[in-house]
Amino acid sequence: MLKFIFLSLLFYNYSLADELNLFTSRHYEGDNMLFNQFTDKTGIKVNVVSGKSKVLEKRILEEGEKSKADILFLADAGALYSSQSKGLFTKLDQKRYNFISKSLRNDYWVGITKRARIVFYNPNVTSVNEIKDITYENLADKKWDKAIAIRQSNNIYNQSLVASILEHNGERKTKKWLNGFVKNFARSPQGNDRAQILMVASGKAKLAVANSYYYSLMLSGIKGDKQKKAAEKVLPHFPNQNGRGTHINISGAGILKFSPNKENALKFLDFLLTEKSQLEFCNNSFEFSVLDNMKSNKIRNNLNDNFKEDHSIDVTVYGKRQKEAYVLMKKAGWN
Ligand SMILES: [Fe+2]
């Protein structure tokens, strides 16, 4: 009997030692390639569970101690903060991640990739001079009356952007800014980030606000010839270059409190943060690396990554102030 228990314990440990259960809200083909590379290198099988962040969060919460999830990998610091505030993560040893900017991590999760929420324009309609010093704050100016395309207020990227503005400028100024900004919408917000870039390409809007990698994705041709041609008419511009820098967000990951394979989870995070993996993120999903001095493939993504990033506030703040931001957005009439 004892022998049997010992053997089954051995087997139990053995099976745990060789796998990792990854819960992810990301949906890029390139990610799976990377996960396979991790398996080839370590022998650790990666079981991927994909879904929207709220769905994954709910499942992990409901399964509690029985949850087999090891890592939660989410797009947007706000989504990570939401899971953090529900107590889903275990603490990370910050020393292990001190090569990553402090503003992109906290005790519970670490930034894996970076993205910028920026402005796009059509140089045939709007001159570079008109926008070269543009700030997020300027997007509320009367000059841009009915000129801006942006998605809805329920979009987490927008909520994070407004949360950052709230943190920088305070509530009173943000309310005023929102009122002006909403008046400048070219249409009632709808569609995804790429749809906003298409509005600018077709001349229906002068400016679009969208995440940097969507533009690169369109240019790559992965989304079809029509989107590629449209993106070729459009140029990216990074706001607030003369001041605090452009709004930066992350995809990030944390290890779950009841993770059955914590050692494997640590190895996996280390792997995602190697130069080689970071380069894959840059080239496949067109995001920016969280490593300093790591530049993306400029030919493929056509984005200058030598821009000033806003690291003056921690991305954690986006999560902390997102609800507050959303209330103000709705009040200003941002649907
Ligand atoms: Fe996205």
C-alpha cells in the first residue's frame, strides 16, 4: 500500500513537472510559435486556455484552490490590475525582474510586451506641421471639430488612456478635456482599432486614435490587401513628445496563487523575457519590447520606436483609476 502511495506520488510529481497551464487573452499566432519553442527547449508542455480576460478571471476565481491555471497572460494593465485586486496572483520576486522598467511591473505581474496608443493621420489631408507637437490634451481643441475616430468607451485601451490623463491632469481638467474631445468625434464611436485607421485612410476622419501594432498588422498584409493599401495612406504620430511622452500600455503576466507548477511558470516568464523571445514579439505581433535597447523590425512595422515613452506613472495606475475614468467618459457622452 505504502509502495503504491509512493509511486503514485512520484507519478503525480512527474506529470506536474512537465507541464504548464497558460490562461491567455492574447490572440496572436506568433504567441503559439513561441510557446512551442519553450516546449522544445525545456520539455515542458504548454496547455493554452484562450478567452477574454473577464471570462478567464471568472473561471480562475470560481475554481479557487482547484484551479490548474499557472499563468494569466493579459493585454492591458487594467485587466491585470482587475485580476490582481481579486487576489488571483501570487507575489513575484521583484529582484528577478529588475531589468524591466519599474513602471511596467508590480508585486504581482510583469510587463511582457509594450504598446503605444497613438494618433494616425493622412498626410494628404493633414500636414505634419499641424500635428507635429500634438498632445492628447490637444485632441479636445476646437480645431479638431468632428475630426477624430476612436472606439467606444467600454474599450479597455481607451479607459487606460483616460485613466492616465486623469492621473496627470486631475479630475476637473479631465472632465473639461473629455467634453471637448467627445465633441470632436467624427462619428458615434464604433468598430475596433483598425476600423479607426480605415476612417482616416478614406478621409472620413482626420485623426484616429489606435494602438501602434494594429497599424503594423495592416501594413503587413496579414489582414488583407484592402487594409494594407489603406494603412499605406496613413502615418503614425506619437503624442506628447515634448512633454511627458506617449501613453504606453503592456501585455503582462502573473503567476496564479494556486498554480500547481510554479517552477515551470517562473521558467516560462524568464523565457518570454529573453532577447530572442522579445524579438519574436516585435516581429510577429508588432509590439515593442519591454527590454531597454531592444528595437523592433522597422521594415516590417514601419514605426519609429525611438520615441519618448511616458514612464512618469506606473501602468498599475491605469487599473486603479479605470472605473473612475469610465464614469467620466460616459458622463461626457462617449458611448
Ligand atoms: Fe489589441
